[in-house]
Amino acid sequence: MTVGQVKNYRRQWEADALKGLSKGRNKFYRRLVKARWEPTFYFVEARLMAWLCGQPWAQRRYWGKKVALVQEFLRATNLAMYDPALQPAQVIRQALFCDSFFFDWRSRLSAWPPAQWMPLITIRGEEVWHSAYQQGKGVILLQYHTLAARLVFRWLAYMGVQPMLSIETARAIAAAAGQTYSAEMAPFLQARQLHATKSCLEAGGVVRIVPDLQQGNECIPVPLYQRTRLFPPAFAELALRTGAVMLPASASVDLHGRVAITFHAPLHTGDASQSRSERIAAIVKQYVAFLHTAWLTAPGNLKLGQMASFVANGAPMTKEGSMNDVV
Amino acid sequence: MMLSETQIIQSLINYLQTELSQDRLLITPETALIEAGLIDSLTIFKLIVFLEEHFTIKIQAEDIVVENFATVCALQALVQRKLPLLNKE
């Protein structure tokens, strides 16, 4: 190797090293800025979007179909009958805020470190959670369709809870496994997950379930807001088999972007005098009662997809079915 | 205790008749359980728990596939494969 070649090699090495250093430094500064300023961006954007979502001209201009859907949902559920103080305009504003602003931010929120994330969250019923988890029999976390729902799992992860498992749809399981979804394989994918769930609960872990994501023949019809809806009883079956505590948990976001997580009283599993099917039906009814209250408490937090599904499916309830059956 | 093929098949049919509440439906070793729409995800899960508890075997995730649950015969073959050598004929 000649002296000239050595010099060239050294120059090249120095140039590469400087480039790498500069790249690394930029990345470091970008991270620093992001970590420092992202929560500020979040809250500023929340204010702007909360304002925008409440403007009639913006609703007409950007979200006409979505506004119509929320209005249709409010008509179909007749929520105002159950809560005379309910303000449809506020529900629409909240629904648009969740569907636009919070939809974009929620995965980024999950990536925030606990120091940034925790001040954003308010936990209610924390003692209920601790009491359920400390029994060591496993906890079935019962949720429903809100965009903030998955943040409950994030909070539990920060609290060091394990093992944890989230029940997903057959399509999501197939996608995660890189498989092509087919209707024939769906029950098997879900059965696999239920099987894994049982092991998780037996190890004292936590399983997150949105009950109506499951499919099956054994669904139990229960009245919910003027409609009869079918609810799969897999979670009740799991609870009876494992002795796990069934804990309803709701998560909602307000117009400031703050998230409230609430752990509600555990569901009762019934007593030995009842048959297994009676106990399962009673558990499903308790879940639907929780759902009834949760929808009424924060209707604007429901996913628009869930509203659409409610509007599209199920004929209005006949006079024989009464909400007194549920609540 | 040694379990014969017939005993396994009979246990499975008895379980399915009770679980599916299909007293009028005659379940034979060749009844197509999936095609007839007799089993869904919850039934499969309960069936797995039954197999594990009744035959003292361990079902793995990779065993939970269409081929193993298509008929009572397929289920019996799965049980037979999972049973310890001592129990096999």
C-alpha cells in the first residue's frame, strides 16, 4: 500500500466517521426535541382540534357523513331519553375529536415514556384493580369499543403487570401471523387464543377482551338501547373455568386530550344453585348493563365503527323486550 | 388404563352430544363437524379443555387446526397421538 493510498483511506475513514457522528448527533437532538416538545404539541393540537370539531362550518365542510352517523346513532339509541342532560352537539364534537385528533395520536401516546405519559392519565377505581389482581386468580379486563381502550393495557404494562394477553379478532390474528384470512380458519384462530388465554389466567395474568369481537353460535341475545344484540359468552366461560375476576374497565378521552381510565366493580359469577348456562347468561347481562352505563356516560368516545354497526345491525326492539331486563 | 379407539370415539361422541345439545342429531365418527356448522371457536375451546382433562393430554397451539377437528375420527387420531405410549394399543 502506497503512502497516497493510506492518506486516501484515512480521509475516507474520517469523512465516514464524521458523517456517522453527525447523523447520530442529529438523531440524538431530534429525539431530545421530540421528547421535550411532543406533549406540548399534543395539548396545543388538542385545543385547536377541540375548537375546530365544535364549529358548525367545519363539521359541514370536513365531517358531514360522520356528523350524520352520530346523529343517526343518537336517534337509534335514544340516549336523550336515559339522560335528559345529554347535549347532542357535545357528543358530535367529542366523537369528531376522538375520530380525528385522538385517532392520530393514540399510537404515539403509547410510545411515550411513563414520565410523560402518566400525567396525561387519571385512574379511577385503582383500589378495585389492585384488589382484583392481588387475588392471583387472573383478571379478565372487559372493555368496549373506544379509541382509548388499549391505553388501559399500556398503564398496566407500566405498572409491571404480567403476563398480559389481548384477545383480537380472527382477522387481526391472521394478519399478525402473516396468514391469509379465511372464514374456515377463523374459529380455530380464536380457539387457539382462548386456549392461550386460559393459561395466562391460570398464571395469574391479565386478559383484555372486547366481548363482541368474538364470533360463534352460542351468542346470547340481550337488549341494549332499543335493540337486541348478540353477545358471545366466551369471557364468561373463561371466568367460570379459571375463577378469574371479571373487571369492566372503561377508558375515555376528554376535549383537552386527557385520558380517564376507570375500573368498575367486578361482575358476579353467580352461585352453585344456578345452572352453568344460567350463570353465563347472568354474567353476559351484567356486562351489557356495564355497556349501557358506559355508552351513556361517554357516548362521544365510542368508535364511529361501533356506532355504524349499531345503526346498521339489529332491528329495533319489540315491546316484549324491555331495558328493565338489563339495567 | 389402556384406552381403545372405540372407547375414545365413544367418549368424544358422548361429550359432543351433551355439549351441542343435539339429542336428535346422530353424531357418528364420520360426521363433518365443521362443515355442518356444529362447532365454533367456543365449542372448540371447550372441546380442547375436555380432551386435556378427560384424557390427561396436552394440546398445543399447532394442534388446533381444521384437520384435527374435522370429524370425531380426526379427533380420536389426535388423542391417540397425544396419549403416552403406555396407553396406546
